[in-house]
Amino acid sequence: MPPPPTLRRARHPGAPSLAPALDDSELAIAADALALGQWARVRALLAETGTDWDRRGHRLAVLAVCPGSAAWAGDWQFAEPDSGDAATLLALATVRDALHGERSADAAAEACEAAARMLPDDPTPWLAALILARRIGTPDARAHAFRQILARHPDHHHAHHLMTACLADQHPDSADDPRHPAHEFAARVAAGAPADSPLALLPVVAHAERYRVRAAAGLAPPDPADSGHWSTRHAHQLLQAAVDWWLEWEGEDHPRGKIDLNFLAHATFHEGRTAEAAALFQRIGPYPTRAPWSYAGRDAEGAFRAARDAVLRRVRDRPEGQVTKV
């Protein structure tokens, strides 16, 4: 039997690849090991991660999508029944299986509850519950899971992205309006976030999520370039604020930082901000993310590559095009 596909690197240096681990090389190595049933490496990685909740959530969410993750997490839990890490990985992996129709939603919810009991201070079991509720839960279930996460880590990056997407789904047939719940939520979070928090970019995420919903409802063209979604006064204002913040940001070692940069590159490209987009593509390197490049049913890797190549070609062909951040 051939080995499972690696999560570690692109097909050749510099090639964009939808690698869930992004630029976390230790996570990529552990994910490859878990796909082979070597959960001891995962145990060591999570012990090293400690209570960096954003990094822990990112690492466990990526590990949960490895081939056979639920089975290997079950083996780990059988060997170490007191391991909260094993229980949390099993919860996230069971949620993934439930979302693919391979396990019941009740089984996934029970796994989340079991992990939360074992690790009462950890927001990650509640992150698993929010991922489940995002797709097949009720608004009350989503709100409850989100409150539990905030009680443990008020600036949880992944949870805020998930709630933004949930809110963007409301009123799918409505026009894009700054007063839409997704926009109001994102603006409120960004305004209240610490000065160095990437949650300052959440309004850009909300704008992309609204495009996803409106395109799915037939209210926006499937090609973002034809949608006009990024040429409104509201879009310009929120993107200008996001770019201004990013130019001063010194925290690009955030574990989910590449996700933020992809959303920002996507927005600057579609608004025609060539210099900023080129700088962002440089920062992203070979780490595109599925969202938002896949929105409206597009091939994420192909859309990313086309946008990156177009921007870099414009910069190369236009002498006055200067990259403002390198």
C-alpha cells in the first residue's frame, strides 16, 4: 500500500500548495507521523505547545484531518486513558467524521463534552464543538460554544473566524450592508482587540464571507473580479484600515497568520491594490489557504496562483510599482 500523502511541503520549492499545516514545520512532521499511526510524536508536539491556545487549536485541528486520525486518536486514548490531549484530538477527529457523514453528530458532541470535562481550562474541546455546530448545529449551540471559548481565551482566532462565517450566512438574499450582523460583529471585535491582535483584520474576513454567501445565492458573479464586491465605499474603508494596520504589524509569527494574509491578499488583489497585494503574496510564499480563494466554487490553488502571477507581472512590467513591505 502506498504511503499517505505528505502534509509537509509543496510539490517543488516555491510552488503553492494547500498544506493544512501552513508554515508550521513541526506540525507537518507530526501530521505525517500520525497518518502512519505514530501518535507519540503528536503527544510530544502538544506537550511542547502548552497553553498557547491559538497554536494548540490550529495544531489539533490540522492533526484531526490526517488520514485515520480518529482511529489513531482512539488507540492513543486506549493506551493513555487519562490523556486530555488524546481526548481532544479524538473529539476534533470525530467531528470531522461526523461532518463527512461517517459518524453521528451525537457521537461527535459526546466526544467534545468528554474532552471538555478532562480539560476544563482548554478552549480547544469547545472549538471542536463550534466546528460541529457551524455546520449542523443550532444558533444556540453555536453561541454557547463560542461563549465557552471566549471564557477561556477571549481573542481566540479560529473561533472568531468561525463565528464571522456563521453570521455571514444570515440573510443570504440581502444586499451587502455594513449593518449586516457579520460586518457589525467583525467591526466590534476589531475595535476591541489588543493593538497587536490579528483580529484587526476580521472585517476583511467578514467581507469575503459575505461574498461567499451572496455568490452562493446567485447575487454575485462566481468570478470575484466581476462582482464589484471589493469596489464599494465600505470595502475601501475596511480594507484601507486593514492595510494600515498590517503595515505596522510585528506579529506575523501567529500560527494562523498565513490565513489572515491570504484574506488580505485576496481583498487587495480584487480592489486593484497591486503594490500591497504583491507584498502580501511575498509574505504568503507557498502557503495559500482554501478560504477565501475557493469561494464561489473556484479552484483555490489555481485562483491563488493566477492572482499571484498577475500581480507580480504587473509589478515587474510597471517601473513605478513598488512593494511597500518586504
